[in-house]
Amino acid sequence: MAEPLPDPDRIEGAPHPRETARLHGHAAAEAEFLAAFNGGRLHHAWMITGPKGVGKATLAWRLARFLLATPDSDGGMFAAPPPGDLEVAATHPVARRLLSLAEPRLFLLRRGLNDKETALSQVISVDEVRRMKSFFALSAADGGRRVAIIDSLDELNTNAANALLKLLEEPPAGVTLFLIAHQPARLLPTIRSRCRELRLHPLGPEDLSAALTAAGGTVAPNDAPALAQLSSGSVGEAFRLTNLDGLKLYTALIRLFATLPRLDRPQALALAELGAAKGAAETFDLLVTMIDMFLARLARTGTLGQAPPAAAPNEAALLARLAPDARAGRLWADLAQSLASRARRGKAVNLDPAALLMDMLLKIDETAGTLAIR
């Protein structure tokens, strides 16, 4: 029997967003939704935006759980007071049904199987959107509200996006849609204009540490600020960093780049071989990401004249030395635009990963040398 395919909206090794009871760092977004609910101004479509991995799907499931578990108030003398938060007990029947994907009033729109049913599709197809529209055409089991979670809008193909737009233009009665978007600027303006936005921001060190711990990860208190910097406040990225010893890897990169503009070749080769080891595809991707991040931090330092908070020992001094002015910042920015995409294209056509990483490191050394002899 074939292995079951993973959830397309789950971070490997972490709980699924529907399994996450608490949301850290987004009290303002929760309060905004609750105020609209209590004030009778519940919009039919809520677009939850923000960087990938900051908790957008967790918020969508939390809002869906709240809506489906909270009865409409008749406004009478003996009506219950308006809810003061979004909490729903784990023992509530709705919470249990959502956890097992057995809630009949919820439709989850996400990537399905490909045409051969052998793997997950890379996009959400128009057929999936049509299934959702057919679901809403049926009467609700109890005549009450229904909810859809769309995770994510970024994965809709063109036909699917147009079909969703028609649904937003003529929303079914009693239906609330939660649409997750990582890059809303790339979406159809007509889709954005028909939704009310809840924007989530990157998490700070304390909230990131709490969210990571709740997801089963661990982070030492002293490492939280560096992890927040390297993950850009994303729980999903922080989870990947902790699983792959990302903080140690970035520290090793800073130690290597401290030898610029005379790159320590043995250190460089050791790092390149680390990313080229058998079964180390994730390490290769992380190294490419971190090199790109370092170049971006150099560009920012040169442009703004100030280094960002350090993510590794001695990084601040290194950034200031390699990017002392705006001209240096522009050179590093230009290099960043080309290196990461070249490395990933090379990996895609099976070029040697060690050679690809070494090429990146040598080009960084070359740029550092150019700046040193100005």
C-alpha cells in the first residue's frame, strides 16, 4: 500500500495549524476580528496576510473554530454576553471535529493530488474551487453559518483564481471565507478588494520562542534574538533552523567571512562539502538561504549606514567592515540578486552542490577584494 501523502499545508515535524491551540504575537488581529463579530460587522471574506510561517494558517483555524462553535445571539434580555476572546475548549465537539477534519460545515481548499494521483499538485486547480462552490450550494446541516479556509491564495492557478473571484462577487449566505496569502501584492486586485485584511507581522524573540516551544521545538533564551533575526520572525523558518542547527551553521559562515578578502579555502571547502553530503539537500538549501541573507544584511548595512542586530558573534563588526558605505551596499545587493538563483538553477540540473557553493563563496571573496582595493 502506498504511503499516505503529507498535508500540503504542514511544516515537516511540526503540528498542523489545526492542531495548534494558541496563537502567539497576534493579539491585535484577534481583537480586530472579535470587535467585528461582536459589532455585527462580520465580513464574508477575510484575507490573512503576512510573511510565510508567522501563524496565518493557525489564525485561520482559530477563527474557524470560534465561528463554528459560537452560536448566534438573538439579542434578547437573557442572551449570553458577547465573547471576550476566541478561545474554544479542546473538548468542544466542533474542536474535536475540526481536529479530525470531520466538521461538515467547514471546507478546506488546498492543493490536491496531481492528475496521476501519485503526488501533490503544485497548484490549486479550478476543479478544487468548483468543489467548494458545490459545497456551498448545499444547505447547511443545521441552517447555521459555514466556513472555508483557503490555504493558500498564492497557489491558485489562473482559472482557479478567476473562479474564486466569482464566488467573492456573489458570496453565499451564511458563509465566511478565510483566505491565506503570503504575497498579496501578486494577487488579482479584484480579489483583494473584496476581502477585509488581517495583516500579521513578524514575531519578536519572546513570541517566536513561545510559538516554537508550543510547536515542539526548543530554543535557549540566549539564542532567541539571533533566531528571530535569521528567521525574520517566522515560526516556520525558525522550526527549520532549529532542526538543521541553523544558528551553528550561520556562526560558521560568519567565522569564514571574517577571513575576507583572503578567503580561508580549507574552511570554505569544509562548508561546501557539508552542503554536498549525501542526503543533505536541506542543508544545501539552508546554506544558500543563509549566504543570500548575509549578502542582504551587508547591503542593508551599507545603505543605511548601520548594521542590523547581530545574529552571530562578531557579525556586527564584520558587516561594518565589509559594507562601510552606500557604494559597497549596492555591490553586495547586486551580487545577492544573482548568486542564490544561480546556485538553485545549478542544483536543479544536477550540478555538483559542493562546486556550486564554492563558486558562491569565491564570488563573495572576489567582491570583498574589489572593495578592499578601492
